[in-house]
Amino acid sequence: MGGSGVTETGKFTTPSLEDIRNWRPETRAVDAGLMIDPATGAIAPNLSTSVNNALLPGEGAFSADGVEDLADLPYLYARWTNPTVRQLEMRVAALENAEAALCSATGMAAIAGVFFTFLKAGDHLVVSDVCYAGATELAQRILPDYGLEVTPVNMSRLDEVEAAIRPNTRLIHCESPCNPILRLTDLKGVVALARLRGIKVSVDSTFATPVATRPVDLGVDLVIHSLTKFMNGHGDALGGAVAGSKADIARIRARAGVYLGATLSAQNAWLILRGIDTLYARMRMISDSAAKVSAFLEYHPAMERVIYPGLDSHPQKALADSQMDIPGGMIGFRVKGDRKAVAMALAKRLKVVHYAFSLGHQRSIVVLLDTEEMMASTFRLEGAALDDYRRFAGDGIFRLSIGLESPDDLIADFDQALCI
Ligand SMILES: Cc1ncc(COP(=O)(O)O)c(C=O)c1O
């Protein structure tokens, strides 16, 4: 059986790509990619832990340089592809309306996989000047060591994006909403600039999830996820993914997947498949709760500013309405007075919400990202770009990831913890 798994397996039929295309997203989240076990008929995804698979001589792929997607060849060795990981890849592709997807050990591995596949020495990358810290640091500090030119821009200003493009620009990388300030990127606008010039566009859609935004439908070439976050949703597995055209995903797998070696483990793929089963139900509940919590915080006397794509006060509310089906589970807030003292009080007093890094879990999580510290460690913005950052984050932004608790309990928890 080929790695695609879309085959008749004796008496059991696995859904074809055409079946999947006709399904609504909620159904895809549960059933896309599911391979019925031909031996037992099991309808839960099998956890296949084998590192290698039996072959006939001449079967399988021994050269990783071909354009054909290695995932379509018989299973050979789990660094290339694995049957459980393959089911997750098909599910992610279906949710993103993409032809194909590749899963990786972490979201960072997915980002690195895109950069190291589509960029080579002498090429130019235009990157959002605010995105996940790891992506920012990889782009701005490590890629130049490999002979790449990198220009950070405020992706919400299309004129800046256009001005940054050079004849050797090969990739524009953005996030929407971006971590940590929840500024949005007009994906159609960026795609329009890139298409004209044959430049690829990648977007890290971790904050949005496919429940809110399907970037491929807007013309984006490569959609990246940290599956560690909302996609898995339970805070118990690291994972990453890139979705895109079959040809692009084949290139990433042949280059970065095989040679960078950041393969997703079958165990984590299995957990993430299980998490994605409930993606739609979770994200709708989380987004509804986030709307209630953000509305409460916005009028709380301790607050200076609340940033949430569902609030009328978000500076890009019109774009949020047109590009996001739901505003999602991430809220940013700034407090009046001593932000570090408030952070300490929240860490000590919150009983339902956890003061911690990461996001997108079933439990609500909050953390302060101090502007001065973020500038020194990561973003290094100056002048107008720093002013733009501060318009969202001020001296420091609390990043709040809403979980599955009752919104009333979250509100009560913040209310008691903010009485300083
Ligand atoms: C938007 C975004 N992209 C990528 C990553 C990296 O993901 P991972 O930790 O799975 O490598 C993160 C992690 O916080 C993130 O928030």
C-alpha cells in the first residue's frame, strides 16, 4: 500500500480525496486521512511505531532528491514517512484545503523546513518584523550566516512590504494574527504583491487555526502550524506542519524533512490526530469564551488596553471580520501601573488560569511579554517600527490563551486576581 493511503484495502474503503473535498470542515477534522486497518478493520487511527517496513527489493525511495513526494512511495523508513504521521498529514491538508501537507517534530522545524527549502545563498527573505520569537531569531540572526538577505517589515503595511521586495526576493513570511501582539496581515494583499513577481508566501497560521482562516483559499502558498498549540489542543505533544501544493510539499519533504531530520514521532502524530478530532468544537467554544473574557477585561479598571480581533477596538477589526470566521482564542492586554507587579500578582493569585509560556491548550494560560525585554532578546525594533509595536503592546503585553474552562470562572478568576 502506498503512503497516500487513499486506496481500496480489500473489503474496507478508505475515503478518496474526492470524498474528502465534498465533506464539510467538521467532518474533515474527524475523518480526513483516516486509514482503516486492512487487517482488523479498526476505525481509530493505528499507532504504527515501526521504524522500518518490509519491502521487496527495488521498492521504496533511496534518493531523496526527486521531485516526486516520497510520501507516495511504499513506507520504507520512518524518517521519510510513517503510516500514523501520514494520516495526520492528510488531515492537515484537508483542513487547510491544500493538496498536501508535511508534519514535523515541532512548529519551529516546519518554519525552518520552509526557509531551508525555498531559500539559498544570495536569496532575499521579507519577514514580518513581529512574529513568533523563534521564527524572528532564525530569520534575522541565523539565515544571514548562510548568505541570505533578510528584511523585516511591518506586514500590516502593504506599501512597506512592496518597498522591501527586491529582484532576488524568493519568500515572504508572515503571521496572522501575529504572536504576541495580535496584529493582522492582509493575506490577499500580500499574495497580490508576491504573485506578480513569482515570490512564494508562507503564513504561520497557528493563532488562527483553519477554523478561523484558510490561507490557501486566499492564495497563500505555504501554511505553517505549530500543532503543539490549538491544533492538538491538550498541551501534551509537540508537532508542526506545512500545507501547500503537492510539488512544494514534495520539495520540503525531500530536502528539509529527510536531511534536517526533524520528523514527527508516530506517538505525537497519534495524540495530535486525537486532538484534531475536536478542533471545531474546541475552537468555537474557546472563541466564544475569549469574546466574553475580552469584553470583561476591556472595561476592567486595571486595564489600559485590550487587543482581541473580535473587539470593535481592534485596529484592524474590518480585516479580522473579512479574513477570520471566528476571532479565535488569543487575547492581548496591557495594564495600568507596574506591569511586573501585576504579572507577579497574577502568577500568585490566579487559580484557574495558569501563568506560563505556550498557548492553545485546554487550560487558559497567561504570560507577560515585556516590551523592553522582547526588543533586547528578539525583535530589536527602532523608530517607526518600534512605535508600531508599542501601539499594540505598550510597555508590555500580557498574552492570554483561552482554554476550555467556563468563561464565567475565567472572568471571576481575573477579577479576584486583579484586585490589587
Ligand atoms: C505562532 C507560533 N509559531 C510557531 C511556534 C513554534 O512552535 P513549536 O514550539 O511547536 O516549535 C510557536 C510557539 O509558541 C508559535 O506561537
